[in-house]
Amino acid sequence: MRVLLAVGAVVLALTAAAPADPLPSRMADTGGGTQLITAEAPSAGSTTGTVTWWDRRGGRWAAAGSAPARFGANGLVDGATRRQGTSTTPTGLYPLPYAFGIAEPPETSYPYVPVTERSWWCQDNASQAYNRWVEGLPADCRAAESEHLVSYGTQYAHALVVGFNYDRPVRGRGAGIFLHVNGRGATAGCVSVPAGAMRRILQWADPARRPHIAVGTRGGPTAITRY
């Protein structure tokens, strides 16, 4: 009996010590590439969480780095039902079309667009340029409904465009969602990380490896593992 109890104790100890599968391995989809960024919050009402960037090599995912993250001032919401102007971060799995910034780019292989005095992100629902970068505002895109990118010297020192509502924009769903440098607090719907982490992400990101970003919560309807 003592031998059986001892064996049982060893089995339990080994089970408890066994590491959980890495987060990407528990996700429904990772975008098909060999790089992934996860932005995970404890719950839908959270404004903070963790961003981790991952590499897949030899059929296994391994973390390449992580950093504390900030989310929208009103938490997170399913990207399929999000509404513009709600200060919520859309959950889901999204491509990362290109990087941009006011500062000089770190050493990166990612497509990087420098911000100029004429750079805007059009968020006007009535504009043909809705949810697009424009150099000089089109006549149908109101400045009051857009972001003058150069005005955000801290946040947009370096950033990655998140492909939320991007390929076929739905008016009213939301525009201008980025992974960018922290400002003073929660975001208006983007995901933000410290400046050093943003530089490291850009140095790590390789477009040939088709990185995506997955945004979600630890559990519930917007669990990151659902995407």
C-alpha cells in the first residue's frame, strides 16, 4: 500500500509540474504563419494584460518575448460586433499589413512607412478612404473624424497596423486600430506596449513568416483561444 501511495504521489507531482501547452497551441487559429503576437487580457472589462510574441520552429511554439499591455479604456469587445467610438479594443485574429512611425525605424525587415506632416488615418464613415492611411486629407474625409498621425509623437513613434475592419471596411465598425507605444493610460481601442517592447517587436517581426495578432481574454465569449 505504501508503495502504491508513493507511486501515486510521484505521478501527481509530475503531473503538477508538467508545463501547460503554450498559448498558440491552444488557439483555434494562428493565421497559418510561423510568427504570432498574442494580446491577452484577464477579462473583457480589463484595461491591462500581456502581449507576447511567439515563434514556431520545428512544429512547436515558443515565446520570443513579452511585455505588459494596455487596452481600450472600456475594455475589450468582440471585433465582429464592435462599434466605432466606444473606446473598446476589438478581439479576434488579424493580419499586420505594415509598420509606421514618427521616429526612425529600428532595424526591421517589416514594411515601414514614415509619418509626415501630411499623414492622416481617415476615420470618417462617409469617406471613400475610411480606415486608410492618406497623405493629405481627401475632400470627403473630415479632419475632425480622423487622426493626424504626427500629433501622437509618443504613441506613434513606432506602430504596427492591425488589420481589423481593414480589407472590406464596415462603416461604423471602427478604424485606426494599431499596436503602438504606450501613452499616459488606457487606449481609445488600440493595444499598446512600452517603447522598448515595440522596438523589439519590430526587430523580431518578419513579413515572410506571416505574423498575425490575436487579441482576446483569458476566458469567456472573447477568449483568445477561440480565435
